[in-house]
Amino acid sequence: MGFLRTRFPLSLNISFHARFCEQIRRNYRKSSRYFSSGQTEPFFVTTPIFYVNAEPHIGHMYTAVIADSSARFHRLIGNSVTFSTGTDEHGLKIQQAALHANEEPGRFCDHVSGLFKTALKNCEISYTDYIRTTESRHKENVHSFWEILSEKGYIYKGKYEGWYCTADEAFVAEDQTMLVKLPNGQEQRVSTESNRPVEWFSEENYLFELSKLREKLRHWLKSGPVIRPLRHYNLVKSWLDQELIDLSISRPSARLSWGIPVPGDSSQTIYVWLDALLNYMTVAKHSQSEMNIWPPSVHVIGKDILKFHSIYWPAFLLAAGLEPPKSLLVHGHWLVDDQKMSKTTGNVVSPQSCINLVTATGLRYFLMHEGVPASDGNFSMKRMVRIANSDLADGIGNLVSRCCGKSLNPLQTRLGVSPSSFESCGTPGSDLLSLLERTPDIVHDEYQKWNFYKGIDQVMALVRGANGFFQTMEPWKLKKEGQLDQLNATMAVTLETARVVGTLLQPIVPSYSGRLLDKLGVPQENRSWDFARLRWTTTETALGSQQAVLFPRIKFD
Ligand code: MSP
């Protein structure tokens, strides 16, 4: 393997970093007081920042929707949420993409970053900070962080020789590469992991003493289930059992000009991953929160960027004397017809094409219902339409239109429920009651563990239970026979279940749940997680005047 290093020491100032640490301590004192009142906790969730070399696709939106559902869930349970996303705009890959598009890099980044912002908005992503690595607040942070690493003796200048994969912006060890035959008969060396081309670099740059941090990284890993799912935790553990090679953290500016210069040495540009990972810290430094939000509660990431987040990122932080993230949630990738999405294959699915077909609600529901973090998912428009139709239009839609329809609910009200409402409905009533009592806690636990698909399954089981109950009670017959008490009880119990369903689904499909709760006349202040469980009340509520169709069925051949 061609890795060669020689050392030259460096020394720089640390005042910016010191101010950040002091801010953390000050905020911590404030937040400790706040915690004792039992009111709220800080929750800091992030998406990776997206490369601007290509337009948004559904894989990017998957990361964003997981983070968004998590953010929305934590708001509902009363936490103070900071939720960041944004764009990763430096590095060779972007420099080349801009050149290819025949645009000045700054303008090129403005344009594509704008596309991501729009895509996130159209997917109803409720971020609190959108960070771009070309912003001056970020450059300041990267500089001060570099200085602290240097001050603490983790940076040295040396010679770097090895393979580099520009598409992944990653250094690749020789045994992680292989030769492949191109269609034109020539041979090309590629990264075994990503199958993308690598090039040989031999140059002088700055290196980070990653090798010094193995024990600290192990300690972090042992501190709890910091990486989920477990498979990825074990993978990181095994990486730490192998040799940790010092990391090159700069490139000569002559080769890479589009980036942040090394402080005090403009002949070198900072490695794009060090630059990019620090976005999380820039956000924290500029947070509006009254509380200490460091360390991040969770970084949501795809499996391809696990090493950067589980080794490099915590190592940088530990070297600087800062706490590493509390957890990483690693998800699989979306494939299309069992193939990786790529421009060359021409199978990239744009989020907007899905939104045009099934709305943001349909896309979000599909991604969260079908996406299992531990494995890859296979995307299909047909399946997306089928699931949106069957759960949102039929399952929940029917439940709502049945109990809000004028024929069975002429007064357009939601009656309060009491234990006797369920009792008077016999066994179907007590079965639904026990389901209704169990479901919110299970959903809470699943959402908290980012098992959104399991939480949704529980909600849908409740919906099926309520539809089955309605069918068995035959309220149309009760009306005909004049059994008004039982009719009222049936309607009240079904409407209460629909209210709970709407409340529980808010993190997943916010606008759909909003329409559902509006229809049921639920005031905004009664939509937090405290209201996600069954509530006994004698109060009658007027239904909203909106139409009861929440999600029109979609035709797709
Ligand atoms: N810029 C880096 C991240 C830096 S974070 C400090 C990057 N950007 S990316 O645009 O390539 O990817 C952003 C996220 O999208 C990653 O979490 C990645 O795993 C995810 N996805 C990219 N393709 C994907 C799929 N096909 N399916 C699901 N997620 C995918 O990496």
C-alpha cells in the first residue's frame, strides 16, 4: 500500500473554539435548570449535507424524511428540536461538475443548492437550519476547528501517496481496489466498495493523526448503542480492530482550488470531508436554542457514508476535546428494479415525479412504510401508488368518511367517549378498546427507536380494527332500528379512534394528518403526543367543514 508520512509540527490559535466551548458550558447551566422542571429536552437531528454535483433523488429525500419524522415526533413529545440539513459544495467532485456544466463553481452551487431546498420544501421537511458549506459562518468554523486540532498536536505535514476516489471523495487502500475491464477493452482500477474509479495521488499535504484515537473511539462505541442498526455497530467495531491509518486532510490548491484554504497555508485546501462533517458544528454554534444542543442527538446517514461518520467524525471531535454524537442512524439504499440508481443507468427517480403522482403525503408514506433501515429497499411507482391507495385512500380514508358522512352523522359532531361507550358495543367494543389503549405506547417506542415502519404497522392495525368494528356494529342498521344509544356509541368510538390515528401519524404524513384532525375539529393545541391516547370526555365537538376525502384514489397503469 502506498502510504508514506513524514512529520512537521504546526501551531495556531484557538480562541473561536474556546468561545464555543464556553457557550456550551453556559447553555448547559441554563438547560440543567430547564430540565429540572421536566418540561423539555434538546433534540438535535441532522441529515447529511447533499452533494450539489447532481439533482435531488428519492434516496436523498429518504434520509430527509427519516430525519424529519424524527424531528416532528420529538416536537410532539415536547422536546426542543434543532433540525439541520443543507448542501456540501466544496471538493474536486463539485469543481469538476461545475467545469463540466461550464459554470463558475459558486453559481453552479447556488443553482443546485436551490434545487435541494425546493425538493425539501416540497417533501414537507421541517428543518430549522439549512447550511451551505460555502457560507462564511461555516468557513470560520472550519478554520477555528483546524486551529484547535493543530494546537492539540493532531496535525502534521507529510507526504501522501495512495488511491483516491473522486466520486466518493475518499482515500482507498490498495486492497480495497480492483481492476475492471471497460467496454473499450481498457482496464480501470475502481473502489471495491463503490465500484467507482480511483486515481493514484502522490503529493505533500497535511495529515491527521487518526491512529492516536483508537482507544477513545472504542470507548465511545462502548458507551451505548451509538450506532443503529446493530449490524453497522458491529461493522464499525471490526474497523476499529484493524489498523487505523492517518488521514490526509488537505490537498495542494493547485489540484483542488474549490474549497477552504488551510489557515496560514493557502497552498493547501482542506479535505472536503473534514469541511463537510464540520457543518454539524457550524449549525450548533449558530443555534438559536436557549439550551445546549451539543452533542447531536442523531445523525441520519446512508450506509455508504458510515466510515466518515463513525470513525473520522468522532475522531476529529475527540481530538478537539468535544463530545462525539450520541447516535448514528444508518439506513440502506433505495434500488430501482434491484439496480443502484445512477445517471449512467438512467434510472434515477426524482422526488418531484413521485410528488406529481401521489403528492408529498404518498411519497413520504411509501418511503417510511417500506423503508427498513437495516436493508435496501426496491422502489417502484406502481407499488407506491398501490400502498398510498390502500392505506391512505381506502384504510384511513374510509374510516373517516364513514364516521363523518352526513347519513350516519347528520349533526356533524364528534361525541365524547366514556368507558360505557365501549361497553355498550359488546365484544367488538372491548376488543377495539384494548387495541386503542395499547397502540400509542407501542408506536411511541417504535418511533423513538426510528422503527417508523413498525410504528406505522401498529397504526394501520388500529385502523383495520376500527374499520372491522364499524362493519360489525352495522350502524346503518342501528339507525334504521332506532337503537340510538348504540349508534351514538359506535360513532363516538370510531371517531375517537380516527382522532388517535391522525395524531399518531403526524410525524410521518403531516399535511394528511393535519387535514384529518381539521376534519375531526381537533384544535391545534390538542395535537401533541399527550393527546395521542384515548381521552374520556363528555364534550361534543363540531366536525370541520372540509370535505371528508383526505386522499383521492390514484389511477396508475
Ligand atoms: N455530501 C456527502 C455527505 C456529507 S455529510 C457531512 C454525501 N452526499 S450525497 O448527496 O451523496 O448523499 C446524501 C445522503 O443520501 C447520504 O446519506 C446517502 O447515503 C443518501 N443516499 C444517496 N443515494 C441513496 C439511495 N439510493 N438510497 C437511499 N439513500 C441514498 O454523501
